[in-house]
Amino acid sequence: SIKGYGVIIYNYFGCILDINKKASMTLGYKKKEIQGKNFLELLPDNKISKNLIYFKNVISHANDMNSFNEQIRKTKRGSLTKMLVKPVRFKKFQLFISVCKH
């Protein structure tokens, strides 16, 4: 169950499709503000390369699709928060889910 967790869903290209209220509060964005943004906008500058390598590996199935990977995300105010990221296949689409709990 993900009750009590913040959840962000984004697509293969990194575009944020949806975010629940908890994740919205954690990151400091309103839902309308963050939908359509690329997840790269939520990364600290020093984590962009590492995240791009991770997602490239996930897309090519080199990483374990059954586990979460801890990632750092940047809030609207610039502070950092930990999130767990997991790729999920939905029919023929590949989506990513970020989960946080504070």
C-alpha cells in the first residue's frame, strides 16, 4: 500500500504525468505547476549525470526492474529530499514511479 506516501508518475521521456498531494507538499509544487515538467528539473546539478545513466540502464533493462533505487530530488525552494524510484511496465508502456515518505 502507498497510503501516506508521496507518489510521482512520469513517462519514458521523464515528463511528469501525475503527482499526489503528499509528493506535491514534499516538493513544494502545486500539481498544475509540476505536471509536464521533466524530472531533470527536480535534480540537483551534481546528480544529473548519475540519474541519466540510471534511466538509460533501466530503459535497456540492465537494472533490476523489481527494486526501488534511492534518488535525490530538489524541492521548489532548493532543498534536497530522498525519493525511491521504481520503473513499472504498464502493458507496453514504461512508466517510472517516485515514492517519498516524510
